[in-house]
Amino acid sequence: MSENEKKGKFKTFRDLYLISMVGVQLVVSILVGLTIGIYLDSKFTTSPIFTLIFLLFGIGAGFINFFRVFRGEQK
């Protein structure tokens, strides 16, 4: 196996790692925001207000992480 083939294989695995990492971070941040919102709604009996607010925070945090990883790969 030549040096170029090794580098190409390493880059492929690195790209797969980054894609899976971003996907997991996106899902986890959304679930954490949703969980916090549901907990606060049950604690203060404020139906969907905190759930929606923290769900939006989780979505925002997930996409911020996505753009940070993407911007880091562009450099």
C-alpha cells in the first residue's frame, strides 16, 4: 500500500468520524434541551413554555457546534 493510499484511507475515516460526531452532538444537544424544558414545565406547571424555549436552545446549540466543526474543517 503506497503512502498516498494510506493518507486517502485516513482522510476517509477522519471524515466519517467528523460526520458521526456532529450528528451525535446535534441529537444530544436537542435531547438535553428538551429534557430540561420538560422537567421545568413539570416543576412549575407551565405547560409547553419551557419545553419550547429549551428545545429551541438545544437546536441552536446543536447547529452552533455543527458550524464550528465545519468552519474548523475549512481552515
